[in-house]
Amino acid sequence: MAAYGWGDVTLGRIPLRETFTVSESGGDGRGLDLEGQESYPPLTRAQVIARHDGINALIAGQVIPLTFTDKPERNGYYMVKSSSATYTEYLNETVTSDWKVSLDRVGSDAETDLQSRLTGAVRLNDFSLTGERWHAPPIGHYGYTTGATNPTTMTRTGADGAMTVYRGVPANTSPRWGCPPTSYLTGRVKATTTGGQEVYGVDVPLAATGWSLTNGLVNVTLGTGGRLDVQSYTSGAYHSKLWGVFASSSLEIVAWDGATLLRNDPEMAILRLLKSLSPGRLTLDLTLRRGSRFVEGFMQRNTAPDELKVRLNSAETNVTASASGGYVTATANDVDGNRFVAGSARTFTGHSNGGVERFAATSMDFFLGVAAGGGSAVSGDAATDLRNMYIACMPEAVYGTRR
């Protein structure tokens, strides 16, 4: 509930103070216009800025869920027509953002099918793998259909609750499903910046440190020494593994120069890190998908070929160093009952600590995660399953249509 007893309106992922008035129109379509103000105080300055940037980051034609505390009859899915916000700062006193949004109503969840456009892309790989098509809609979805052929299902339990993951999704299909607007954001991919403030779009500032990507199953952030801290949610808690990133045979990245978001949607986010070299630069793109047990990475340097690697900071015992199947994993459970999994679509060498390295290279793809349950991992969470899900990368875009 908003400050001072106001209701809330949630516009996509953006929480706003509920306005008294909702302007609607009929005719060929059903329009809805909203306007209001966010201010510091009572919000923090960072919250006002985040909401201001989020309003301006809305994309025309984008379908988003809209929910109200005091006007729940208007809950539903809407297409963005336009958005704007005016930022005012009175130094050391107040900050305000006066915003306006114009929408077209698609319908309530009972009227609306959400369609996931899955490209079915299979990564070019050196292991003759076709991968496994998989998909994870929001927690709370219903009526999932892929036509005449149905996929199998599994359940992954994360910080947001139990999520259904569909496996073996038929080729050349775009699954349709329903979801209450109030449930759409549960289990989403979320990008945060310094102080844990959620970032609502891509055209917003992002700190080089203090950020995180999370989907409730995996939380990725920067740990000590600039290492990737990949935390996996199992047995009711996040468990951390630190991974060192190397731009050459001896150069470990201990501090990054900048970070930016390339994509930031509930189903998928891509964050880019940048590091200056002498000369040139190294970029590292990190991708996290809704329902995934691993984070995906792509490193690229624009200077002469050299050794690229991502490896565990602390060596895991009994590491399987063979990379002939596109992945490496531990042969014994760690103290949390899991086993690390790392791999690449291209031929690589397994690092003795546990990890992926390529020699005389200018780029390297990889994935990092854990087989939840270690040697007792259920089907879908075993190392080979995660490798197959990585190979079938399944980019997704969500659209809303009337049933």
C-alpha cells in the first residue's frame, strides 16, 4: 500500500500512487488515460527517479499488465500508446515527477491470451547438439497450450515460489496462456541497481557495481574483486559461487568500468559490462531468462587473440575436466548439496578449478549454474539437461491478443 493510505496502480512493473481519475473512451477501441505525480518526500529520491525513468522507457505498442488497488474493475492488459513525465527538483527540498500515460485496453485476463513468440533458435555448436526447447511463463499462469502436441512439465521452486517449466515445447509453435494481471510479475526477471532499486527499462543509468539480475532461481551480482557472484536458490536459500573473469591468460578483471542494460523485460534481461584494455576493450554480456537455472555469458575482446576464461575462484573437489560434451561439472556434491555446471557451445578446455577457457580466442560464450540436488538432481535440473537448455536458447517476446 502506498504512503498515507493511497492505493497503488502498477503499470507493467512500475508502482505508482493510484490516481482518483481514470479517463476512458469507447468507439473503435477502448482507451484509458492516466496521469499523476510521484514525489520525494514521501518516496526516496531514488524511487522517484526510477519511476520517472520507467515511465519514459515504456515502448509504444508494448502490451503490459495494469492493476489498481481501489479500481480493480480496470485491471487487465493494455497496449501503450504514449507516455511522458516531467521531472522537477527543488534542491535539498523536493523532487517530483508529473507523468501521463495513454493506453488502449486489450482486455481482462479472461478475455486475453498472452502469446510467447519463441524463435526456437539453436546455438551454433561444436557438439552436434539440437538442444531442448523449453519455456517458463509467470507463476500463476493457466491454460497453457501449444496446439495438438503438449510439452512435458517440471517444477522449479525459487524465492518467488513454485514455477512450472515446460520441456520439449513443439517446434514452430508460439505457446498461448492466460494469467491474472496481479500474478504476471511473480517469478519475473528483475534488474536492480545500487540500493536494490529495481530498474524498469533500458534507457536508464546503471551503476558499474551494486547491480543484480535475478529470476528467483538465480541471482547474479558482482562479488569481491569484481568476480561474478552466481547465487543459486536451493533448499530455501541462495547459495553463492564466485567466478573469476579473465581477459587474457593472466589478466583477471577485478573492477569493471561500466554497466548497461540491453534488454529488460519480465521474461528476459541482458546486462553488458565493459572493461578497458591496453589497448581496446572487453565486453561481457550476461543474459538471464525467466525460469532458468543458469546465467548465460558472452565475452568479446577487440584486440589480438588471447586466452579467455571464466573459472571458479575456489577450486571444487573432484572436478570433471573433460569438455567433450559441451559442459563440465563436479563429481561430488558441495556443502549445499549441489554441483556446479559450466559449459559453452564451442570447443573449450575445462579449467582445473572448474570453469571454461578458450585459447587464442577473441570471443567466448558460456553458461554458469548448478545442478540443484547434485547427484540426485531431478530430470530437467541435471547437468546434461541444463546444457541442452542452454543450446536451445529460446529467445522470447510476449504479445497480448483477444481470445
